Amino acid sequence: MKITIAGAGAMGCRFGAALAASGHDVRLLDGWEAHVAAINDYGLRVTDERGTRAVRVPAALFRAARFPATADDVPPADLVIVFAKATATAAVAAAAAGAIRPAMRVLTLQNGLGNIEALLPYVPRERLLAGTTTLGTELVGPGHIRALGSGETVLGGLASQSAISAQRIVADFSSAGLLSRASADVMAVIWAKVAFNCVMNSLCTIASIPVSALARYPGFDDLAGTILAEVATVAAAEGVRVDTGAALALMKAQFDPAASGNHLASTLQDLLNGRPTEIAHLNGAIASRAVAHGLAAPANALITQLVGLLEATHDRRVTSLR
Ligand code: NAD
């Protein structure tokens, strides 16, 4: 299959490397010049428990701000996987709009709410697929990723006629070593991950702690329950059921260092790297969608503001007594 990956950070590279190594014709598009150059010069280096290897995958520079793209910039592909940060989806989609051809399928596995809405103006509903992945991956430096442990990718079409496309992608991903399954209710899958991230990413970021440290806080169930109740109310207004009990149980299972206990939430990693977080697509989206539905989500609104404060002041943090 010809696959283009739009946004080749940690996750785009993880999927790109696995799919290229299993024989697919993969092309990476990314806006970080040094990263693109390193991938083309030395191969995409992947470190995992087996060591470090270089995978040959062509990469091209694609800066949303500099395009609109033409068909020459984005060569024909059967599948485009969008793996930009959620904050960049709208710009990437608008820039790539001129290169999206009738036969292409487009898949988003990004975190947060709003990716589907950003893509739909450019991709017909029956050719758009969406989902989530729990594979953990870090960008070590230009052209180099660290693939962490195992995880599952769940995806499905937004329209019933996409079920066959979803099954085919699942088969290709699975044979590339990317454990995957199809879901007939992909919005429930996406919302379940949003619920998880609205609690875990935001609390770990505000407290500046790894996931396991949340276990020490006796008020965790109360705090998580407040955030989750708001998420579930907004989801219900959009016709999606979020199982808050299951979400809480899943979170607590991650406290174990053998699960994700030592993991640093992506929002915290973004903050520490001085990069924009996806908070507007997590708690921020819950707060704004609540308003749109005539509901209130004060906990999620406050969390969004607190993370905004942390982002604006990240280089002024006091880390010791003066
Ligand atoms: P990322 O931060 O690795 O990369 C995002 C973009 O930022 C890329 O274009 C990358 O090239 C650029 N970038 C990163 N470091 C840079 C630097 N130092 N200088 C210049 N540019 C730089 O993003 P990601 O982790 O691949 O996330 C993509 C999507 O997948 C997000 O929606 C994320 O929430 C989701 N996701 C990530 C993981 C994970 O473990 N990384 C897991 C599941 C879902």
C-alpha cells in the first residue's frame, strides 16, 4: 500500500517505520527541517528493547504555513495518516487540501477532540477513518525515536461503507507488528481516550509528576470523578456514552510502574519542552463544547486555564529555594 504520513513526530515515525519495514511504500511529511534531513541522510533510527536500527523511509519537508500543496507535493497514496498534534490538524488539512485525491483514505489516530471536524471539510465522511492508539513513543532527537512497550490501535470508519477499508488497514497494521482492531463505534473509542487524557494528562501536568505518583493522592477518585462527570455529560449531549467507572478503573491500573506508572504524560512533556500542549483539544474542548450545548464544565474550564498559565510561564518556573 502507498502510505503518506502527514506529521512525522514520534508517532508518525513509529507507524512509518513499522509499515515501511513490512514492505509498504511509505512517505513521511514533516515541518521540522533537521528531522527530515536526518531521516533522509541516516535512515529513521528506532530504539526499542532489541536495540537501535535504521529504517529507510523517504521524508519531505511540509510546513503547513508555506503550502497550499499541489498533487506534486503530496504524491498519490492509498492512505494518508494524519499524525500532527491536534493543534496543527486544521492547518495541515487546509494546506494539503489541494493534494487530496478521490481514491485516498485519510486516517486520524491523534488524541483529543476536533481532529475529525478539522478534516471533514476536505475529506468526504465515507473516506475518513479515525481512532486511537495507546502505543507510547518518544522523539529522542532529529531522525530518532524510542518505541515504548506495547499498545493497541483501534480504528473505524465514520460511515458504514468504510468498514471494509477499516478491516484492510487493521490487517496491514497488524502484519506490520502494530496490534490493531476495528471498531464499529469509533466515536465511543475516541471519547473514552479523551476522558482518560482529560484526567491523567492534566493532573500529571499540573502536579508535574509521573503517572504513578497520582496513586499517593487520597483525593484522586473525587477529583477524577468530577472531571469525568463533566466529560460524560458533554459526550452524552453529542450522543456518545462514556463509562466513567470503566475510565476510572483504567486510570488506576496505570499507576503500576509495570503499566504506565513511570510514563510522563504528553501534555507534561510538551510543557517541559516549551511546546504548545493539546489542552484546547482535551479539557478545553470539553469546556467549550459544554457552553455550546448550554451545559457547564467548570472543572475542565479551570484546568484549561491552569495549564494555559503553566504554558505561558514555563520558562519562569521556580524549581528550588533561592
Ligand atoms: P510529537 O511532539 O513527537 O511531534 C509533533 C510535531 O512536532 C512533529 O511535526 C515534530 O516534527 C515536531 N517536533 C517535535 N519536536 C520538535 C523540535 N524539537 N523542534 C521542532 N519540531 C519538533 O507528536 P506525537 O507524540 O507524535 O503526537 C502526534 C499525535 O499522536 C498527538 O495527537 C498525540 O497526542 C498522539 N499520541 C501520541 C502518543 C505518543 O506516545 N507520542 C501516543 C498516542 C497518541
